[in-house]
Amino acid sequence: MSFALQLSFPNFDFNTATRPQRIQFVCNSSSKQTNSSKQESEDDTQRTSDELRVVLVERYGNGTSKRYILDDKFHLTTFLEDDTKTKGYSSKELPWLPDIVKDFVLPAGFPGSVSDDYLEYMLLQFPTNVTGWICHTLVTSSLLKAFGLDYSSGTTAAASAAAIRWVSKDGIGAIGRFFIGGRFGNLFDDDPKQWRMYADFIGSAGSIFDLTTPLYPAYFLPLASLGNLAKAVARGLKDPSLRVIQNHFAISGNLGDVAAKEEVWEVSAQLLGLGLGILVLSTPGVVKSYPVLASTWMTIRLLHLWLRYLSLSVLQFDSVNLKRARILVNLHVSNSKVLGCEECNKMENILSWEKFSVPQIAFGVPFSDMLVGERSGLKVKMLLKLYGKEKYILVVNQQPFKDFETLVCFKEGATSLSVLRSLWQTYWLYKNQEKQKDGFDDLKESLNELDDRFDNFLQQLRDVGWDIDQINLKTLGETSCVRPTSDIHPLPSPVTTLQTFSFQLLVGPATLQHRLRLRLRQPRRQRRPPLP
């Protein structure tokens, strides 16, 4: 039994007048295939292997991948494959745990990014924390009893309800720390100063919810819960950032001593602050007048934020993050000089967002976003050849009415040094955009400049005290990763070709399984000579 489906696929040929190819899918029963059909299948497979070439494979964080295929006429075709069934548990550690859960609860790069005893420690630490919070819940009920809620027969229900409400407030707030730690855990090494400052902003917003509870006592639980949630998010940002800052101070491997002494400073400030706070509350008119209390809190809080900004501004990191890299690259591209650690850290804007930086750079974009226009097939071939020695592919965004922007997708094996090279190339293109004539000529010239001057850039960074081994440019992402093959690489084998582009249909009352076989209708044509 045989079935034929006529499907039309878009063609990315250079000549817009060329009619699109039609691809025929022929359904043949695997149980009743004749010798002639087998021979025909082998011939078609050989023709397909000759005319179709897999030029690169793009992998996504959700387990899927996309194949980019060119035929002898440079027609570009893409095939999306789902690898989650076979590669859903890629790590040798904890093979039963889905990758999405691993990424949420374990550090990036686990197990290679941590010591061997990390997992065992965390597995024992988890039940330890569970028992600790059970004890905290029980102790909370005792505190409420001492506060005035007795467990006599008439007030037992009220006391229990009060304890549950109080603990629920803490539990809702803990969700914020859970989300921050799991979702944004890999951001703090890059820019701890920014995230420590943001933590204070979010904590201030949480205090506003607490401050409004006297105005709406009937909504105490939701207001207090929102306040706890905001302050828990702030703590989730503060604690990891603080660890990175402490590690920066501990140049002699004395992280424990540095953390302990910082605790002494913090407790001393806490005791002094509590004493001054009690003194302010004892001032006549502050407690009785809510506007006076709110204005006093606002004034002191603004002073607190200003002092926090000053304290973070004096930090002098010798590692290269994205903000400092922009400053260093911009100066080197302009006059072949770099700044020292002190000058660069002073120029760094703690509060700025990457999305508002100029020039704009879109890191980790899918390769398909770079293919604009009908000449996409030739563009793929030229880009792969142009960036054959690099671990990334970069193009200038050609969309009209768009400010200057570069699109960067990374190959497998790309590192922070690859990001730094793409950043240097972007700034060169940005500063020479008025001289641009042809897109590929500009890219080629920028790569030549990169090869000639980037080593000098790194050497100057070493000479003025930057730690080149600590380049924290974590912008690779997991949305896409391009793995280029050799230029115009053939499909792996006839068997792989059939299996890759096949799926199954359930046909007829007996639900016979039939396989779809890819075959080009057009006759084989003479291959074009390779383009220069």
C-alpha cells in the first residue's frame, strides 16, 4: 500500500523568479517493500545525500535542535528535531532528575564547577533545614502565647490561627528567595555591586508594605506577606552578592576570617542602629503622628541608600565583567590604550542596565535571526567561512529604522574570552560604521583588526593589573548554541538521512505503521562551482 503527499516548501534561491521546489513524501509499508522499491530508495537516498548538505546544527536549551541544510543550488532548508527523549538526562550525575530541575537547584556547570563533596553536603543540609524550620514554627506559637494569646479552652483556636498566620507570612516571603536563587543564581558573579544595590531598592519597597499596615489593619496578612516577599527577594539578591564581595576582599584565602570580621562590623552597627531607633521612637510626636513617622522613615531610608551607593562605589574589582569590558574595549578601539582597575571601577555605572548600553549587542541569538533576505543560503556559507576560526558568529542588524546593533550567536565551546572578542569587534564596527560599504567586507576588515590588535589588548590588561583569568562575561545563555560542521558537509549516512527526516503514520483499521521517505522530484542537476 502506498500513499503520496504533495507538500510545497519555501525556497531561498537568489533568483526570485525561480519556482519553489516541491518535495514529495512517499509512504511505503516497511513490511511489503519490493526489491525495485529498495533499489529506488537507495538511489534517491544517494541523490539526497549528494544534493543536501548539513552546514550546521543549532541546539536549544529545551533539548531541541535545528539543522540548516543547503542543496547544490544554495537553497536553505531547516529541520527542527526534538532530542528531549534521547537527551533529556544528559548529565551522568543524578540521571533520574530532569535537566530543568537540575538547572534550578544546582550550580551552572555541575558537577565540574563545584567540589566533589558539594552534592552530599547539600543532600544532608536539606533535611537539617527542614527540622530547623519545624522547630521555628513551634517556638513561634510559644512566643505568641507569651505575648498574650493563652491556650485556654476559649482561646486555643485563636492562638493556633495567629501562629499559622504568622508562620504563613514568613513562608510566603521565603518563596522570593527560592525563586531568586534558582532562576538568577548565575548572575551575581558578574556584577555583585549592581545586584547588592538592587537588593536595597527592593528591600525598601518591602518596608513600605510594612509601613502601611497600621493604615489597613484588616489587610495585615496580605500586606505583611508582600513586605516579607519583597524583603526575601532582596535577601536573595544580597547574600550571594555579599559572598562575591567577601571573596574579593580575601586575597590571602582567608574568606572565613573576612566574613567573621564583617559580621562583627554588622552586629556593631545593628546594636547602634537599634539604640538610635528606640531613641527616635521615644521622641514625643513620632509614634502618635503617622505622617511624622513615615516622613522620618523616608528621610533615613534615602540616607541609607545613598551611603550604600557610596560604599559600593569604592570597590575595585580586578576581574572583567561586561560593564568594565565595555569601558576597556571602547578606549582600546579608539586609541589603543586601557585603563587601570581603579580608574575603570570609578567610571563603572552601578545602576545601568545592559539593555540601555550603546552600542546594543544581542548575545546568544538564534542563527536564523541573522538570515534576512532571499540570499540566506549563500549568507550561511559565507558566514561559516568567515568565522571559521572564531567561537562565535557576529553580524550587524540590518533592520531599517533600527539603531546600530550587532547580533551574536555562539558556537559550542565558546567562553568568556569569545564574548570579549565579539565585544571588541562590535565596538570597532560601531566606530567605523560611517565608512561601511558592504556588510561582509566590513566584517572581514573588523576580524582582521581583531586578529592584529586583540593580543595587544590582553597584554595591556595584564600590564595594568587586570586578572585575565577572571573574565566574567556570562552572556552565552542557553537559548541557542551553534555547532558548525565543515563547509558544505554531507549528511552522515543514508540510514541517518532516512531516520532523521521520517515519522510514522497509523493507517487503516489494522493501524499499519508506514514510514515517510524524502525524495526530490526534480532531476539531479550539475553542481555549481563553489563561490569564492
